Amino acid sequence: MLVNSKEMLQQAKKGKYAVPHFNINNLEWAKNILEKCNEMRLPVILGVSEGAMKYMGGCNTIVGMVKGLITDLNITIPVCLHVDHGQSFETCKKAIDAGFTSVMIDASKYPLSENVRITKEVVDYAHAKGVTVEAEVGHIGGTEDNITSNANNATLEDCLIIAKTGIDSLAPALGSVHGLYKGKPNLDFETMKKINETLPIPLVLHGGTGIPNEDIQKAIECGISKININTELQIAWHNGVIEFINNNKESYDPRKVIGAGKENMMKTIEEKNTMFFGL
């Protein structure tokens, strides 16, 4: 069932667990994630970056693919199809019009006043269509979709201001980074806890790959209700494919090559679900 993120994240905030946001990059990734989460009877958010949108052919192709998989695989869990780091109103609008059920508008590279203006524009359009909106304040560092940026932590005051736009969830930059960490993650749990206690909306942790399990669990305790995972799935898939290629030099069937990462992906998805939901 394709739904927006409102109910699943509000329930996570209330129940003090986190819903996983797994980025998808192709048919196989979407299929693997849906099958494993359905097997575990757990809701899931499928994230699509702008780069992945272009790679997979566009918003309409992705919506059609995900809806088709839900029907053909008999997926009965709540599934949210979400734009990850939409860089503009136009990107979010295009995805909403195609059938995405949730969008993230990331205008954090602009001054706060401009971030608020753009975010409010997306909220007004999305809510009229029953689509949920996530925003970012501060700036999460690291590299995603070949875009590298420096970190700039959010403040409680900034979060209060951006929340007035009517967003449904918020990703405050509090020490996590996209991609692989260089050194030890340094999450600002104190500010995270203050923001969660002050705002009624769920909080999102980007850059979940590489954060120690104990820090993930502490972040959930401090109010994180959604955690984004991308790089860790890429690494798991990559390792499976490399092993297959090394052991099968004569195999050229793309279905076998691409599918060789499935077992590793399924294991990683199960591990994340078990941790995030506290199973």
C-alpha cells in the first residue's frame, strides 16, 4: 500500500522507534527492500535522490515500477515513496504530480529565510495533494550524488522557525554526514533531545551509514523517528557482486551479476530493521 509518511512517523515518534528510509537505485533494489520488509511485516520508506531519478528514467517510471512491484509481489505493508534531498520546488512538484507520496525539500544551502520561503511553497503544494514534506535545517556534510558539502549544525531556534512552515518531519543537521565517515561520528544528542521535546513533528537522521549501533540507539532514544540508509546498502551489494564476478569469470548474464548482491542486501536490511524497530 502506497502511503505518505505522516502516520508511520508519528507512530514511530510515539513508540520511540525509527522507520528505515532505504534509498533505491534500480528495480532490484526496490524489489529486495520491499520483499524483506514485507516478510518482516514492517513499514518502509523508499527514498529516491535526484541522481537516482535521472538514472532510472524519471519520476513517472519510478512510480509505475514501485506500484507494479507492490501489486505483483503482493506487498501489504505501508510503503512510502519519498524524494530524498529535492533541491527545488520544481523537482518536488514533478515528483508529486507523478505520484510520489512524500518529498524532502532541501533548501539548507540557502540562508534560513530563503530556506523557509522555499519550504513553505513546497508544503502548500504538497499538502493540497495529500503528500508529506520533510525539510532540512543546518547542513549535513559529506558526499551524496557526487555533491560534497561541509557540515553546519542546526540550532533549536532554527528548527522552531522552519517548523512554522507546516512541515511533517525535520532533518536537523546534528553531526552526521552522508557517505563514509572520516573519523568518529560526533552526534549532538543534547540538542537532538531538546528539539524532539520542543517540536511535535518527527525528526530524521541522515547519514546513518557508519554510525555505531550504540549511537543509533541513543539517537532513537533522543527522538529520531526516521533514519536514512544508502551507502551501507551500496557497499553490501557491491561486495556480493565482486565476489560473484571473481568466482564466475565466464558469467555475463546481467540478471545474475546484479542479483549477486541480493543476499548481502537482504541481510543488511534485516539488521537495520531489527535495530531501528527494537526487535
